[in-house]
Amino acid sequence: MRSKLFVPGSRPELFPKALASEADALSLDLEDAVTPSRKEEARAAVEAFLRGRPEGGDGKIVIVRVNGPATPLFEPDLRAVLGRGLDVVNLPMVESAADIQRAVDAMQRVEHLGGLSSRARILANIETPRGLHAAAEIAAAHPRVAGLQVGYGDLFEPAGIARDHAAALDHVRLVVRFAAAAADIPCFDGALADVASPERCRAEAEAARRLGFAGKSCIHPSQVLVVNAAFAPTPGEVARARRLLDAARERIGSGTGAFLVEGQMVDAPFIESARALVALAARLGMPEARGETP
């Protein structure tokens, strides 16, 4: 999931356009993008959209950002969105493993009472100091946690931290990345509100990818292609990964655990990284990914 496009739940006229976009995933928002007076209207629109999705899917990952588990809107949101059509529940303001467990309990309660065979997993937002401090326990809290997502606005603004401060961005990303890596789940970079700055969006996405992030949220369709490009491997990267895997294949059974490829020492972690890069390229249909892997 390289790109995730936010769409306000109160704007159903935008749903088909978002579905036709190049975004890998849609995030229909019932939380911050919807005013209190339109919460019920937005919930009904999102429910109708989900129930109208084709049985075999439409090629998109569909996420709904619900209102927080501590609000009275949470369980009504779950009753409306869980079931066929929904892939991921995006939980805002997660601050502990207990928050995840309470959310899972609520999801299971709604699924049981509604006779739902929901497979929806959880994307947990890390967007408060407490959540950042507890990121590792949040990531490992339950098997339904499918990923972590950074929310910079709620994290930085109350603390007076400038969004363009590179050290702050890198610190948050590293904490979240290692938390996600320990739980063997992906993590995703937060959206950039400055829609008029595609170069800044590109720079943020490329920096996040270098730190191991899998993708980035977008709040405008113009950001999607920029983000997709930043999180796709280049043909040169794929070609080099293939050469590394070819060299590893030649050494299978030789008893050599480490070897040189183009002047770089390579061992098991590099081989796994190359294998993952080639697998991503294959999912994206890149011709450079074709061939055997050891």
C-alpha cells in the first residue's frame, strides 16, 4: 500500500473519483474531516458505499477511519462499516495496547451480534506523545493490528514542533519503524497538508521510504502519483537486487554465509531485503522483477 487517499465520509460524490484514482487504498474518513453535525450523514454514506462494493473486490484496499474508541460514536461507526466491503479499520489516537484490546473487543462484539464474518484488520494511528512512547506495545497488541500510521498534526502541533523539522520527523519515523518491524507489520507516513508543494511531498515520501516505511497518506489526488513513484523501487534497484539474488543462488550449498557482490559484503539480511524488493516490484508489475529467487 504505497498511497492511501483520504476522502471525507460526508462527500459521497467524491467516492467514485477516488475509486478511479491511482491510489492503492482509499481511506473514508468519519473522524476529523466530518463536522459533528454531519457524523450520521457521513456514516450512512460510507455504509452505502461499502455495501455496494462488488463481491470480488474492485482492486482497492478500503479503509475507514472511525471516531475514537473513547467516543460514543465508535460502536455506531463499527456497526455501520464492519462486514463485506471493508478491509481495514483505522483507529485514531491510539495510546496503549489496552486501547487496541478495547477496540478489538468492540469489533468482535459487533461482529458477533450482527452475525458478521468480518476480516477487517486495524491500522493504528500513532499521533500523541503517549502513543509514540507505546508504539512497540501497540504494534504487538493483537494479531488484528495490520500496521502503524503516523499522524503528524496531532503529534507536533500541540507540542509546538515545526512540521518541516527534519530531526523531529526522522525521530518519530524511526521510533514507529522499529516498533512496526519488531511486530513484523508495515508502517505508513502521515499526510502532508501543504497540497501546493509537490516537491515537499516527494521529499517527505522519499525520506520515509529510506527509513523503511511502506507508504504515505495523501489528502489530495494530486499527491498520489508523487507518493506512488517515491515508494516504488527504481529499475536500477530491482536489477541490482536480482544480481544479488543470482549470486546467492550460485552459492547455495557452498557453505559460504557471506560473499561479495559488486564490492559489497552480502549476507542473510541483505538477501532478505533484496527478495522483498523484488517481490514488491513483481506486485507492481515491473518487468525487471521476472526470474527465479533463491
